[in-house]
Amino acid sequence: MKLKILKSLWQQALNFRPHRGDIIYLLQGLLIAIMFGRLFFDSWIAVGIISPIAIPWTLMQRKNQKNKKCRLIGIQFKDAIFSVLTSLKAGFSIENAFMEARRDMDLLYGKNSDISFYLSRISKGLRNNVPLEKLIFGMGKETTNTDIQDFALVFSVAKRNGGNMTEIIDRTISVISGKLEVEKEIEVLISAKRLEARIMNMVPFFIIFYISITSPGFFDALYHNVLGICLMAVCMVIYCISYYLSEKIVNISI
């Protein structure tokens, strides 16, 4: 499993193409390289060698941002289908209910929100006679949100077999709401541990920096010699593995 993860990260790094929004992450990665190079090796050459770490850091931050966006679209989708449910109870057809939901989401989240964007695409697709279930599944696939994809599959089966749409949507809202409540409870329980992990991740840098300032020459035995470089390199690898494990522990997904 670990080899597959490393292979996947290596392939992503080889295929890395910077996006416009990656500038901040790349700068953060370069700052990390400077901290490692100067504090662990006291060398600008080491900074240059370590600087490619900015690429996996950017990929990791991209993934975190994607997960946050996926969770946000899930919350917005729940509100959207709640609006759909209200329209269905008022006598709208399912297609018109989704078109009406777009107007409600424009008022609730703004016209530039993700849910308004996807509902706008769904409305355009419906006007072009594209099946609604196909549009919803495409939305779920693009956002990588499994709740939306599952809803699209259930909706497709129910529509084909003449199921009760109102009951299905009502049940979907209950399931998504329950999942969001569990996620909130987990977030509250581990928020303190996540903060502790963030602090502990910075402690090694502060310790080395503090000792370097208060006791000049204390780390000279570890700098600019083969044994010291190898030892600090091992410490750096252990730190990176520890950081990765801490992120995996405090980021729990349902």
C-alpha cells in the first residue's frame, strides 16, 4: 500500500503542471525548503537540492483544497435538493424543481457559488433535452462527491421504475444531513488534537533555531561533514514521515 502511495505521488510529481492558484502553495514549499536547508544543513546548496519538495507540498495542498471544496458542495447540494423537495410538494415537475432551485441557491449562496454554477449547467442541459439523472451524475463525478453520485444513481433507478421522487429526495436529505452531523461531531472532537499536531510539527524548527541563536556553534559538528549531513538527512526524512502520518490521523473522512 505504501509503495502504491509513493508511486502515485511520484507520477503526480512528474506530471505536475502549476495552476494559477498554486503560487501560494509553491511559495510555502520554497519556504519549507529554506527552513530545512538552513536549519538542518546550514547550506544554501541544500536549499536548492531540497526545493523540489515544493511540488509534493503543492499536490498535497491541492488535494486538501479539493476535499474542502467537495465537502462544501455536499452541504450546498443538500440545501439545493431541499429546495427541490419544496417545489415538488408545491406541484412542480422534477425538472422545473431543479430550475427553481437554482434561483433559490443564487439568493442563498450567491450567483458565483459552486452550487449555482452546477445548477446553471443542469438548467442549460435540461433545455437541451439532456436527461436530468445524467446531468446530476456528471455534477457528482466532476466534484468527486460520492453523495451526489449515489443520489444520481438512485434517482435514475427510481425514475425508470416510477418511484416516489418526493420520498426519495426526503430520504436523501436525511442521509446527507446525518452524515454532515457526524462530520461536525468528529471535527469538534479532533480540533484540539489537530492544533496540537500543527504545533508539534513546528517544534523541531523552533528548537534548532532557538539553540542556534542562543548557543552559536552548538550544531557545528553536524554541519559541513558527511556524517553530520547523513544524520540530519535521516532526521529530515523521519520528520517528513511523521508529518504525513499526523496529517492522516487528524484528517478523518466518512
